[in-house]
Amino acid sequence: MSHPHPDLSAPGPLAPGALRVIPLGGLGEVGRNMTVFEYDGKLLIVDCGVLFPDENQPGVDLILPDFEPIRDRLDDVVAVVLTHGHEDHIGGLPYLLRERGDIPVVGSQLTLALLEGKLKEHRHRNVPQQTVVEGEKLQIGPFVCEFVAVNHSIPDALAVAIKTPAGVVLHTGDFKMDQLPLDNRITDLRAFARLGEEGVDLFMVDSTNSEVPGFTTHERAIAPVLDGVFTRAKNQRIIVACFASHVHRVQQVMDAAVKHRRKVAYVGRSMVRNMGVARDLGFLNVPGDTLIDMRDLDNYPPEQVVLVSTGSQGEPMSALSRIAANDHNVVHLQPGDTVVLASSLIPGNENSVYRVINGLIRHGANVIHKGNALVHVSGHASAGELLYCYNIVKPRNVMPVHGEVRHLHANADLAVQTGVPRENVVVVEDGVVVDLIDRKAVVAGKVDCGYVFVDGSTVGDITETSLKDRRILGDEGFISVIAVMDSVTGKLTAGPEIQARGFAEDDTVFDDLKPKIEAEIEKAIGSGLDDMYQLQQVIRRVVGKWVSDTHRRRPMIIPVVVES
């Protein structure tokens, strides 16, 4: 099994007749999925998503894949193929289209409809789009793409088989194998088997749940649990929070509401928008007069309504977080309200979610979540399903995708257990290039690709260094020291003036530090040092040592020496 080395060099030119695979995101993290395929001088991109920041990335709104490795080749891109409409697969596309606005986009009906709102938001007009359905084949430059239905936690998801003279790649996208899905659209294992018979040279497989044994529970298993919640809460208001794209989950809430004669109101802009799109396209069935506007809630007693809200991940500005903080302009919690968190815990978001749960309980709500009831099932195939897939497809080479390092390795082990030779399983992370040459997958080198941070309206200006500064400021505070020096006599004429934020409330703590700074500056000047920058370094050293010795802290120190 290939382990990417940090010392891999840049890949050489692509051998004639070979296919190159360049993962730019999603291998080593759950999010910002993006893979570039190169054949005969042309590039095909599959997915272009975003990753949401964790607590170590203060102030960051989104994290994008790094477009740098293909920036000077954007004219060679023949299309972007989108597997489904989740943010971690489509959210980065508006940023790629800033670089070249006429890249054709290919996807299913719902995926492109959900993308449309983003394109409008980013003011992208006239982006060429092609809607495809499962079973369809499409020639895009030198690539023939065949689309296969897969089941996921959003409708209309597709796997894609990419065919070139170098071989056939089957990319699953995000998928599971729910045998009783709400829309009766199952993962098309017959197509997987047919492609397997024809010969799949590289199988790129969703790894998200590869560590989870057995089979992912059916989405339908949630229905009786919801029914029980509605029965128990028959005299109270119910609020259900889930992802704003989980049409099937919302459908089950809608069905339970109809059965228990309740009206449904959406809370949160993205929920209103996405469910409107899903209903218009026929993916969400809303029985007449079930839906009401959030602003009309006061016209109904609490036991006759269900609110379907965004914010199941504890996002600070989301509807549910504002409700939990008693800060929502329309919805105010009442003691006895039942709140259902019908979603997963995305790694890194646990603290935010528990903060919201605590806030809800503090206001007297009864909170039901995946920790205490079956109100969420995953959208990804567990180990049992993945084993089935390997046995059906019988691929020559396997490249696990979509997951953290532990998921990729667990998925690789499953492939080996089903008989794929270990040397034909390539476990690589973002930036490591894999070439398919003579139907064998080999690591060809590594391109530089890092995290690209979106911070407000700036893209890519924030670096890891500035995030480190923010973390220090947030954790340890800062101290500024200002000293004024007479340029003629070389003596201090004012200061040192010390100010601190987030370090100590009482400025008198610095009383015994000032003489130390004065003494060191005079000593430095006495030894002939008159360079402002070097004098600032002297101050930084003195303050740093004093803070470390007396307070065991490491704040940011900003020394300023001014000449008068």
C-alpha cells in the first residue's frame, strides 16, 4: 500500500495514453471534496466543495480546495461534474468560477437547482449547465462519463464512471446502500456490476463510514421514532433541527406532522430556500395547507405546529442557536417544548452542539438527539456495504476518497480483505498525484496544495501564521509596550508605556517590569545599539522572559520604539 511521503517531488509529465488523478481536497479531511482528472492535455473536475472551520481557525468562514496546481491550466478544464448537492461538494464552485466563469457544470436536476442559489448570490451569470440523469452517457472532451444512481442523505445523488483509453474510473461520490429508501431510488448495484464486468481499473470509494461495522440503518427506521415523539409531545410545540438539504428527513417530519394534524413552518433562510426548490422539482411531497409561514405562528396553538429549523451543528448564527440563546426574533422557547436534533455530530462541532443542547434544556425544553434516540441515520455506506461493493465491482486498483486518514486506511483494509492486492490499493492524501498507467495505479509525485481560507470577503489572504496569531490573541491576550527615544541624546524621553488586553485587568502588575525594560534599553543604547528594530527586539525579549517567569503565560508582545 502506498504511503505518501512528504518528500515526494512534483510529478513529471504525464505518460502518453495514461490518466492522471489529482486530489485537491477531501482526502485527509471530511469536506472540500475536489478531484482533477487529466487525459490527453484536458482536465475534468469532479466536485468542488467547502470545508467548515473548527475552533482552531478563528474568524474563518469557509475553507476551499487549493486551485493553485491547476490555476494556469483552467482553459484546459472541459467541465466540472457534481455528484450531489451538499456544501462539501458544491460550495467551492462559485470561487472556482471567479477564476474562469464559463466552465461547464454537469449535475443532476436537484444538484444544479441547489447550485443556482449560490451562483446568484455570487453574481455568476451565464454559467453553462448540463442536467444529466442516471443511466446517461455524456462525452466531455476526451472523457466519456456514465452516471449511476446512488442513495445518499440528499436526493438525486450520482456516482460517475469516467472512461478514457487509459481505463475506467468509477467514483462513487457520497453514497450508502439503503435498500428501502423513501424515494425508492436505490444505489444501482446492477450498474456497478455491469461496469465491474467490463472492468473497473480504478475504484474511488467513499470512506466516511469505513470504520463502522455492519450496515447503515434505513432512513425509514426514523419514522416510528418520530411518531413516538409526536405522540408523547401531543400537547406541546415540536421543533426539529436538521441539515437544510436533508429532503428525506424533512419529508419524514412532514409525514408525521400530517398524521398528527400539525402545521409545518420552516425556520432559517437556507431551509426555506432548499425545501422550496425540492418541492418545486417534486423531490418533497407537501400535502396542501400543511405549510405555514413562520410569521403566522401566533395564529396557531403550540400543539398544532412543528418547526423545521436549521442549525443542528450549533452554528452560532443559525436559527436553532439563536432560539437556544433566546435571541430569535420570532421563535421563543416555552418550557415543555420538544426539540429534536435529527442530525449527526460533525467531528469538531461537538462542543457547539452541546452548548446549544444545554441552552435549550436551560429554557425548559425536552431535547431528543442521536445520543438518546434513533433520530438520525448516516448518509454513508458502512463497512458491510463497502465489502459488498468491492465484491460486486472487483476493481483492479482502489483509491479510498472522502475521509480523514483513519477512514482512508480502514477503507483500504476492506478492499484488501476482498482480494484486491495490497500493492494495488493507493492510500493518498490531498495533493498526492496518482497515475493510471497500463491499468496500474502508481503514485507519481505531489503538488503543493494547502487550505485556502475565506474570511469575510477575502479569499486566500489569511495564512496559517495569521491564524496562529489569532489563536495566541484569543488564548493568551496581548501586551503592547511603547517607548519614545530622543534621537540626539539616545535617552528614553517617555515610557515605557505598557498596555494589555486579555492578560490582566490590573495594570499595576507591570510596575516591576517597567524598570527592567528601562535598564535593558539603556544598556543596549550604551553598547552602541540605536537601530529601532533591534531595540524593539530587546523589549520583546525582556517582556517575554518576565511574563513567562512570573505568570507562566505566552501573550503576543508588540513593542514599539519611536524617535522624537
